Amino acid sequence: MTDTNSLDVSVSNDGERILCKAHSNEVCEQCHMDWTEHNALATTLKQVKDLPPPNAPNPVRNAQVNRLKEEGNKYFKQVNYTEAIRFYTMAVELSWARPLMSEKSSRLF
């Protein structure tokens, strides 16, 4: 695996692709790097003109998540880690169940 902290990269002359700096290749066998997927994703994202609006927070759901978290905190302070973990897990699961996009925004894609 390549150490991503020491990657030497350059940008193509047209400014559209990432290349290995040493050999100016998108796919460089000598450097064991392949920027093809990254460059394809960047090209696709450049075509998106209008980003969907962010979701409005759901105050009821947020309150439920906070209540579960607070219950977990209560049990944690009582050194009842099993119950604390149970409540924290429910809070996380409920939090992850929130939609990332509103129905209206998802229709834009």
C-alpha cells in the first residue's frame, strides 16, 4: 500500500487530470499509482451545475437522538456500560436512519 502522505502528484497541462509527478502518467506502473478512477469521478462531478439544497433538520428526530444519547450518558455515569452502549447504539442507528437527501432533492438526480 502506498503512503498517501508522501504522494508526489502533478496536474495535466489541461488541468483536468492528476498524474504521477515523476512520469506524468495517469496510470504509472513504476510508481504503482492509478489515478483513473479519481480522474473519472472528478470529471463527473465537474458536470454537476446545481447542487441540491441541504436537508432541513428534523427537530423531532434530533430530539429523539439526543434523548437516547443522554440516557446513554446517564448509564455511563452509573458505570452500567451495557445499558450505556445499548442507548448509544440506538442513538447512532436512529441518527443514521435520517435521510441524506430530501425527496425533492433526490429527484434532481
